[in-house]
Amino acid sequence: MIQVSGLVKHITDGHSNKNILDKLDFTLEAKQSVAISGESGSGKSTLLHILAALDNADKGEVKVAGLALNTMSEMQADKFRKKHLGIVFQQFNLIDCLSVWDNITFPARLNGLPIDQYHSDLLKQLGLSSHKNKMPANLSGGEQQRVAIARSLSHKPSLVLADEPTGNLDDNNSQRVTELLFGLCKTLGLTLVVVTHSQKVAAFADTRLVLERGQLQAVLNQSTEQVTNQNTSKPQNNVSI
């Protein structure tokens, strides 16, 4: 599903270049949930933006669903995001002038898909049926994030990317939103990649990638709780999951 090879991203810091991502190599299989964690500045959000074709790597190759992101034009990247991606943002990013229902169904309409029972079921599963005709401003933070999750699933994407999806929520809402996001993606057979600082959120994922200074420091498998590069003096980036 996701293939990353020799990925490098750097920024200019004064008169020198600083690597944000440093020769990352890994493969993620379809229908898995993956959490990317690490300290601030480790490259988590940069990696997510590259996977979403919102940013370009300086070197290396990134493929999602067999599509090479690094060779896409801006127009091709737009089409890729519209069809293949569902994105959940920390700040919700709902359209203020649209109702809950219209926000949720917007990606499906954009892709020319029918609005049917699937969308009504999403509304129900996320506990939003009574809020269908409300405007985002009239919802709590937890409710808005549930709308954002439903919207990300509206067009049945192959990949869902979530950037700190519980960062603006209290503990109770964070738990509920996390359970819903991971549960629905599993039920629908979607690949889910979540960037998070939260250990509680990361614990829901099948696999956890730990970044440190732009390198893949460890891969933790939920079933075995094993660090794949343990007992090595240097992190091994070439990992298939």
C-alpha cells in the first residue's frame, strides 16, 4: 500500500542544510493501522504531508496504492487526494457554512458518488444523527472531530491520514474519537496512518513507527510488542510491515 525508499527532506538552516527526514525506507501493507510517533521535530508531520502529496521529498521515492507521488504534477496530486485520501486534521477544518450532513457528504459529491445508506450509517455510527442539520459552530470539539472523521470516510478512500486527531480534545472525547476512528477504518478495511504524541492513541494501532531526528528508530508491532531493530547499534530503516 505504502512504499517509501531513500526518503530525504531537508531545510536550509542558516548556511547549512538540516535533514528533517533522513533516508527513510519502509513498506506498509494495506488495511493496517499505523501510528507515527516521536519527539517534536522528529519528522512526523513532514512525513504525513509527503504521504498526502502536500509536500515533496528532496530525494527518494514514495508510492501509495502503486502511484508514485514524487513524479506527480500539482493537478495529478489534487486528483490523487480527492479520490484516494481521507484526511483528519487536528483543527477539524470543517466548512462553517455547511451543515453537518453537507460537510460529511461533501467529498462523496466531489467524486460524483451517490449519497446513500452508507452515509446515513456513518452518521449513526458516529453518534451524529441528532446533529445532522446543525452547523459546525453549534457543535462541541468532540462532535466536530467526529464529523471530520465521517467526512474523511465519505468517499470510501483507500488511505486515511490523521494528524494529531485528538490534540484539541479532552481525555473523554479523545478516547471516544480514537475508538471510532480506528474501529471504523478496521471495519471498512481501510489503511490508517496516524501521527500522534499520545501513547494512548498509538496503542490502538497495529504497528507503531518511532522517528528520531528524521530516522526510523523503531517499529513496534502491537501483537508482539517487539522492536524490530533492537540489539543493533544503529537504527535499521529498511522495514516491511
